[in-house]
Amino acid sequence: MTLNLTPDELLTTTRSVRRRLDLSRPVERSVIEECLLIAQQAPTGSNAQHWGFVVVTELEKRRVLADLYRRGWEAYTRSRTVDSGANEYRQADRAETQTRVRSSSAYLADHMQDVPVLVIPCVSPRTDRVPVAAQAAIWGSIVQAAWSFMLAARERGLGTVYTTLHLPHEREAAEFLGIPYDRVMQAALIPLAYTLGTTFQPAKREPLDTMLHWNSW
């Protein structure tokens, strides 16, 4: 099934989906592979195509990854006071939005193991000690491929969210999944599931002129 969204609709309504993931409906392997074929068409520095995607569907493995994610989530929440997130945003509507985001993020942390598919986009080489220019090329390749995957998923009625909270425990995830940690870097953990309803709206954003700079900063 495809939603037949226009390009602009696809780009402006591919949201971070947490609460509206359908945890009871399996995702067909053929649909996942369709999305990955599209991800392969993303730009890649020097045409290196140095991506890798680990697709996890087995329940026990999802449980282990969910536990690593929750450990990252709990550490993240401990590092912030209850009100600090809201205080970072002076406008009341933005504070309200952040409160909703924190609530939905907590829901996802509680239910990560129930999401039918977890996808880990990977890239090589690692960027731990390389110059910024090289980091930009490597990260630019995998992030664009991951975003293309998420766009393809949206068009097929699937929801995703780009999460990174398991990465403090990346080595543990690598050992568990057989990812060669010294050579291959995990970029994210992307939950994937059909959505409860397919209508999503563009998000509120700051006025363009607050971030637009012509010719100089």
C-alpha cells in the first residue's frame, strides 16, 4: 500500500512517530526491503556506499536493544531537571510542545521492545578521531540514507523516529548483534511500524527569517 502523497506532503508530514506506532501489526519483509532499496539511492560521499542496515525483528533481540535504549533514556532524563526542558523555551506553545515530546518519548522507551521492527543504520569507517571534514562526509552519507528510508516508510503507511539514546551503549549493541565495532559505527536506532491512522500534519516551526542568513551570518 502506498499513500500517493505529493513530494511536498511527504517531506512536510514525515513526523517522529512514537505513540501512534501500531505495535500489534507485523511489517512485511518485502516492504522493509522496498524502503531500503530507496535508501540506497541516497547521496553518498565519493560514491562510497559504505552503509549498512541491521534489521531486527526477533523479539528477544528487540528486548535487548530496548533495554539498552531505556538505559540511555534513563541517563538522559536524570541529566535534566523536571522543568529544565520547558525553561529552555520562552514561548508557552513551545514549552507545551516539548512537554508532549517528553511524554511520547517516555512512552516509546517503555514500549520499544514491542515495536515490530528496529532498524540500525550503520556506516564505516568510524569518526572517533578523524577531522571534521571527514566526519561531515561520513555522517552526511548515512543520515541522508536513513532519512530516505524514513520517507519511503512514510509513503507506505509506516511510522519511524530517528533515535540515538542507545548509542552510549553502542559497543554492547555491537557485540550482541555481531557488528564489527572497531570498523562500523551505528548512527541511530529507528523503530518501524505501521501507524495508527495515516494523516499527519506539518509541525510548527520558527519563522524562516529567524534562521535564514543571506550572503553572511
